[in-house]
Amino acid sequence: MNAEKIADIWDRVLGTQPDPELWLVIATGLVALAVVGARPSWRITRNAVTIAHEGGHGLIALLTGRRLQGIRLHSDTSGLTVSRGKPTGIGMVLTAAAGYTAPSLLGLGGAWLLVAGHITLPLWGATALLLAMLVMIRNAYGALTVVLTGAAFFLVSWLTGPEVQAAFAYGVVWFLLLGGVRPVFELQGKRRRGGAPDSDADQLHRLTNVPAGAWLLFFHTVALCSLIGGGRWLLAR
């Protein structure tokens, strides 16, 4: 591969692209809202939120010095991340808190990149993260889900034009911002009905003695603030 080709690839990844029309930003937001709000589509696309959720657990586990053993993604859109290390302490607390906050924070970071003109960078970044995550997947359904998701990002990044890339990137960011909100409400509903006794909020309660309800409030705050902040960036770019 010659130097000119390498420079072209780097420019495609790290360069800036023109802002899309405002109507496209609004349209992708409305599509993402419909996908997250409708039960049939949410049952399928929630797998992407689970990938971000478990990926958040895994990434923070590694960053805090824990040993990541593996990640499982299940067909009911649940997941499990297993790490080894000290069972208490700040590392375990941050790892447990990372799941429900990860989709919203990824969406907020993606919104920041988009308004800076880096439309393709979030797509390539997501492809790289999914490839790294694939190494730690420990079940067939999880591997298939990550491969298909990563393939979608790669194909859009490599084969399509700026208009399609912009629509896809804005749609993904809107989906993460909106999709980060619904799981917290779902968890709150399950706990109200006596379900999810070993949820992230309950694990954090046992680790910190802070009530699980306070951790739910924290998850809500991160999700809603990310949605409001990211949405304002996207619409007022």
C-alpha cells in the first residue's frame, strides 16, 4: 500500500466532512425515537444497547486494573461481563456503574465528534471497539451479534458516500442517546415489581451502602443529561 493510499485512508478516518442539512439531523432523530419507542423494533435493536452496556463494564474493568474474563450477550438482550480482581473498592464500583451509563456517554461523545465535523471517525471508532470486544465474547449469539453490528459499521464506513455516512452516523448517535434512557426506566419497573434482585443498582448498593434507588437516580441523571446535551449539540450545530 503506497503512501498516497495510506494518506487517503487517514483522511477518510480523521478528516472533517461537511455538516448535513438540518432536516436530515431531525429526520434521523425521529427515526431513532420511533425505533426506541416501538416495542417490536426495540426488542431487536436493544441488542446494540446491550453491546454498549457490557462493553462499558468491560472497558472500565480493564482501565481500573481488573482482569476481564469474558462477555456474554444473550438473545433476550441481557448480558454478562465477568472480571477478576478485588471484590470491593473503587475499581469494582466504577465497573458496576459503567453499564447503564455507557450507551448515553457514547452517544454524547459521538454527538461532540459530529458537531466538530468528524462524521466518519465515530463509525471507524465503533468498528475498532467492536473488533476488540469480539475477542472477549464467550458465546455464539454474542459473537454473531457483534460481528453483524461491526460489519454494518465497516460497510457503511468503507463503501458508502458522505450522505449515507452522515445519515447513519447521526442515526446511531441519536439511537444511543435515546436508547440509553429506556433501559433505566425498564430496570426501575422491574425492581418495583420485585424483579432484577441482582441488578447493577443492587450490586452498587452492596458495594457502597448507597441505596439502590439513589444509583437508579444517578443512571437517570446521566441518561437524561446526555440526551439533552447531545440533542442540543446536534440540533444547534
